[in-house]
Amino acid sequence: MKEKVTLNVKEQKRLLVLNEILAGRMTGQEAAEMLGLSLRHTRRLIAAYRKEGAAVLAHGNRGKRSPRRTPEAVEKEIVALAKGLYHDYNTCHFTEELEERHGITISSSTVRRVRQRHGLPSPRKRRVPRHRRRRERYPQAGMLLQVDGSKHDWLEGRGPWITLHAAIDDATNEVPWAVFREEEDATGYALLVHHISQTHGLPLALYADRHNIFQSPKKPTLEEQLKGLEPRSHLGRLLDEMDIHIIEARSPQAKGRVERLFGTLQDRLVKELRRDDASTLEEANVVLRNYLPRFNRRFLKPAAKPGSAYRPSLTQAEANARICFTYWRTVTRDHTISLFGITLLLPDLPASLNLAGRRVELRHRMDGRLAVVYQGEVRCLLQPAQLVPPRLEQFDPAPQHLAPHIPKAVVISQTPTNGTGAKPLKLPAKPDYNHPWRRQGRAAFRRRQQLEEQNQQEGS
């Protein structure tokens, strides 16, 4: 006789049918059809029920441990790792780390049950998503890249807060490039385009928020409105020249793919930075470059349409020449120009290329150099040391393309000296709005307007 066991609902229904057979109110064929069993198996159940009672309806393995259960030694190791090094890892990430770094191949559902059994739930709780109309992915890689910046405590107190600039392909979930910067700035996004243009090619469009980096806050003047022009930021003009369309997102949910990317990286990349003990911006970028291939192998999805919509990739020389920030300046009589409050001396040029008094174009490239362009031709190149004062960070011409942030203002201008110890050139101070000179000029302007109106009235 089997021990007393508790029957589940299915087994209790079978018991009722068997009692009907024994009472003579149902035939074996009718019982087989009702139970969904064969007549032969139904007769076996009736015979066993008559001999041993209702306990025969319970499964024979009930109460026994499965032979495929997780070994106790492995379970203890998982619990020890979950309490120690991986205490803040979610279940999926923890499962991947067990297989990759510890050689423990186990399903995430088993890891979840082990953690719950020992009171170690996942630190990231799953929330019920709100209903939104899902936008279909673009069908081909390179048609749309979502870009954004995330300022976060990536170094967990070992260093300053830094900002991650990243791009993700809307069709494949690939992260073609990402870079850490001190702040979210136009240079960070320009570096993304600069690197992607060489490794993948130029994308067709970027999906970004309505930050002033992408669009100018200035309102168009009447003349610009008549010409159909709009004020553009430095990055906006750069993308226009590269024929890359900017799509403005009206809400964070609209560019949810890149927002979810940052949520994943703030969980996984932070732990990689912790593992390598990164504490500076440069060390964080090294860890990031090594981690991106692993991240793409894990989360890459096939595009709906094969092939690539990226335009042909650029060489490094072409990318340096085309992807740059442009400024216009007038060369002074002593062959100097001023940029960011810094006075720069142009190198010696032939007499036929005298640029004094000329309006020249300055192109600040992503490799840190400054190209002086006149009449569409590059006349000279200024090195980063000539452009950035020594107290500011210098550009590292390594393949990672970490150009320095372009300073917005420098208090003390830097004038090249010829070893004579000449003092720096001081910029002229502009008079205040209520200065007597300005008041006199405005009064004279109003008098001229009044005289012109009187002459017009008399003439009419």
C-alpha cells in the first residue's frame, strides 16, 4: 500500500470517474473518453484502484528529488557568488557571468529559483510596462541611429561623474561606437560620426532629442524666413554638410531604444569598470572599447532586410577634412587670428599668399588640428599645442579619437613670443550700455531719423 498523499485537481477528477465506474453508472469506454485515455489504460487504473486505493492516482515521483537537479556543491557556489562579487547583478546578467567566467552552465530560471530559495532576489524588479503603440524598427542597418548622452556616476565614486555619448542602430541594436566625455557636448556627437563614418559609413539619419546641441535656440530673422533658412548649431551645420538628416524626438519614450541602452549599460558597464578598477576618463574609454564587441554579440538582432544602408565609409584623411567645426575670422595685419580668446600666429607664407585683412575659414578638426582655409584651399594647419593653452587638456592622436572639448572662453589670451618676453595681448574692453559714448551715439542716431522723416514729409 502506498503512503497517504494529497491529490491534485486532475487526480481528484479521475477519482470521481473511477467511483462512477465501480458504482455501475458509467462504462469503461465512456470513462476512457471522458478522461482522454485509452480503454486499456483506464482498465489498468480501475484494477490498481480496487487493489491499493486512491493513492495509486498520484504520480510515482511525487516527493522525490529529480535526478537532474542542480548539485548541492554548484548551488552553494552560486549562492556564495550571489552574496559576494555579484550581489547587485540581475538574474540574466548573473547567469551569463557564471557561464563565461566560472564555467557554470545553468538556466536563468534555475538561478532565479536558487536566489529566491536563499532570500537573494534580483536587485532589478520587473515593472508592468505601460501600453504604448510600438513603432516598427527601420528595416535596414544604417537607416537610423538613435543617439543620446547619459551623465551618470559610471566610476562609482572612484572618479568624477562623466557622460557617455552612444549611438544604437534602430534595425539591429548594434552599438557602432560610444565614447566617454566630461560633459554632453557637440564634440562628443561629432566624434561618434567621425568614428562611425570610418568603420561603418555615413548613416542616413540620426534620432536625437531637442537639445541645443542639435538645434539652435535662436529664432530666425525676417530675412532668413524669406530665404527659407533656419539658425543652425555647429553640430547641425556639420550634419547638414554630411547630408545626415536629424529627426527630433518629442519625448524620451520616442527614442526608447537608446534610453533602454543606457539602462542596460548603467547596470552592466558599471560592473566592468569596477572589475578593471577604472578611475579616470581615459581608463573608462579603454574599458568601454574592449566591452562594446561583447555587448554587440549578446544583443545584436538581425535586420528585417539584408544589406546595409550606410553610405561608403570615409578614410581617416577624408573624415578629418570633412567632419569639423567651422568658424570665420579676419586675419590681422600682423598675420594673427583670434579664436576662443587665444591669439594665434600664422606660419610664414609666401608673399603671394598674404592673408592680412582677409576673411578666412577656420576648421577645427576632430584630430585637434586647426585648418586655415582661404578660397576653398587649406593654406596651413595649426597643431593642437598652438591652439590649446598648456593648462587645458591636450589631444591624444591615438585611434580612439578622443578630441578635447573646445573651450568656450579663455580669460587670458595667448600670444606667441619670439623669445623677447613680450606680454600677452589684451583684448579691448567694450563700453557698457549706459556709457556716455553709447548714449551720445544713440542720441545722434535719433536726431538723424527725425531729420529724415521731416525731409520726407516736406517733399511729399
